[in-house]
Amino acid sequence: MIHFPIAIVGGGPAGALAGELLAASGKKVLLFDEKLAWEKPCGGGLTHKALAQYPFLSEARTDSNFIRQCELRSPSGRSARFELRHPLAIFSRLELNGLLLERARRSGAQLRKERVTKVAGENGAWQLTTTYGEYRAGHLVLAAGARNPFRAQFLSAISPDDLMVTAGYFIPGQSSLVQIQFLKEITGYIWVFPRPDHLSAGIAAKMGETTTAELRRRLELWLGENHFNLEGARFYSHILPAFRSQTLEEMEVCGDGWTMIGDSAGLVDPITGEGLYYALRSAELCAGALLAGDPTQYRVQLGEEVISELKLAARVSQRFYTGQIFGESILERMVALTEQSESIRGLMSDLFAGMQSYRDLRSRLLRAIPSLMLSGLNGSMRLPSRRAPLSNYS
């Protein structure tokens, strides 16, 4: 690291923020990405927790859409609409990545629009081959997504059981409402996230549950039923990590001369699919450990703060989507209670904001039970009626 720069492979949010923080503290950084800023097929939502941790993102209002209205729908069609206590900032990934990469460049990181095709060498003396030449690096930071080709050099390849498949459309139009539709027989959901000048509508499911073609068919059917016009829309498909608890337990995120951050390390919530906060936080922890001269700090801090939370989510993920409570599916009951209970609406709002951890979610639910039982005795626990399809311009 004394003689050679730090090489970051991948220019998404994790790689770009790591590059900015390292370069701003005087490290020589080479950041490689074959596309640099590009539009990624995902929702693009940044939670209040992420905005509070990285306030410069809140200031970039021209590049994001701040949304306060949310609607949840159960598999049977029950609906609960509520206001978010803290707005959700929804970015175009092209704009978000561009913003973060520009901050890295201004801090002194050298951006290389090149695809890394080979990594060889060892700690302190890595050789990187790209489509344009060869480079040497003292430390390697992998931030090139869940299926980056170099992961298997340091760890085993990600199992299909630890992945989610997504399919979706970028649809011309505007809205002020986030919509989440849970599905029957699929560990996943449909989403509609309003970006500044278009809507990101998609569907996600565990890999192996169904085909991408079937996901696309189900999404198109739902969009048609809810009056979304696909004229001029662009289709996409993508893979996301959704690690099982056992995988997270056994996973390594760093070794001799290398570190993995963001999606490369599988840092995505297996219930919600949210990964932007974890990408940014892992970049920050990684940069701090490298600047302190002790990369192992990253493993310890990430394990305590991030991986422990993701392991809890992984343990309850399958039960969340397929389990039952009081003789009814958890998804149906959750939407019903959200419609009827102010305390549950507050809890859901805090989940969207990233302010409610899985660690104390159970205790908070237990505290809400007396008020839920009282409202039930008063006759207000009736199941909400099914609602007619809503327009995307609600």
C-alpha cells in the first residue's frame, strides 16, 4: 500500500464512496468501472437513515424524488395507505452513481472507464489487467456486484439459493406514491417507485421459484390491471444477493490485501431487497479501516453493525413471506393491521425509513399488542375491504 495505489473494482455507490473517502485522506486511488455512471434496474430508494448518515444526498434534490405516501397491498388485494414520517428519496441510479463518482473524482480518485479482466498477484502487489492495459495495486477493493467474476478467486461463488431475480420496466410518467404488492406463492413482491422523471416498476423473487419470463408476465398483468401504460417503457432484468443466515454466518468480507463491499459482499436485506444504505456504510467502514492501517477492523465493525442485522432478517425472511399468524397469512394480517392501527402504521413508516431495526422489532410489536386487542374489543379489527386498482397517477 506504500508503493502502489488502492484499486477499487466497481464504480457503484459502494466503490464510489470508498474512493472518495480514501482519496480525500491522501491515498492514491484507482477506480475501475467499464460503464461508470449507468442506470441500474432497481427501485433506487434511499432511506432516512441513509440521508441522515450522508447528508450531501439530501442536498441533491434535483436528482431525486422525495416521497411521503406509501401503499401496501396483500396477496388477496387488501390495501393500506399511509404517510411516511420521513420521506423516502428515490434516485435514478444513473444520477446517483454520477453524483458519487464526481465526488470521488473531485477528491482525487482517478477514474478509469475500463473493464478489469484479470486479477493476479498477492497482498501488496496485485496486478490488474484491463481492456486497455495493466496496473499494479497495493490493496484491492471489490465493489463490482454480486456476480463479479473475481469473487470466486477469494471466496466461493454465490449459490443460486442466495440470489433473487428481478424484472421490471422504466415507465414514463410521474407519481407521488410508492406501491408495494405482495404476491402468492412467491418470496418477493412487486414495487412501483416514482423517480424524478419516470417510474421504476419491478418484481422480485428468490432464484429458482419461477422463471424470469413468468415474473415478467405476472408484472405486465399487474401493471395492466392497475392502468400503467407501457408505451415507451424499457424492460430490464437483474440479479440481487439475498443471503441465507448460514451464508452470512460463514462469509468472509476481507483477507490478505483484499476487501469486499456492497453487493459484492452480499450486503442486501433479504426481506426488502434494500441495499443502498448497506453499500454506503460498508464503503465508509472499509475506508476507515484502511486509513487506520488495520483492514481487519472492517470485518469486526461490519459484523457487529451490518451483518448481525442481515442475519436476523434472513432468519425471518421465509416465515415473513409464507408463515401464518392467528390462522391467516402474515402478509394478509400485516396489511390489515397497518390499515387499522396507528401504532403499526408508525412501525411500518420507521421500517421504510430504516430507523426500525430487526433487533427490537419483536419487542415493539409486543408493546403494540394491548392497543391492538383493545381496538379489537371495540370492533375496529375488521378486515379492510379489497380496493379497486389504483392509477399510477394517484
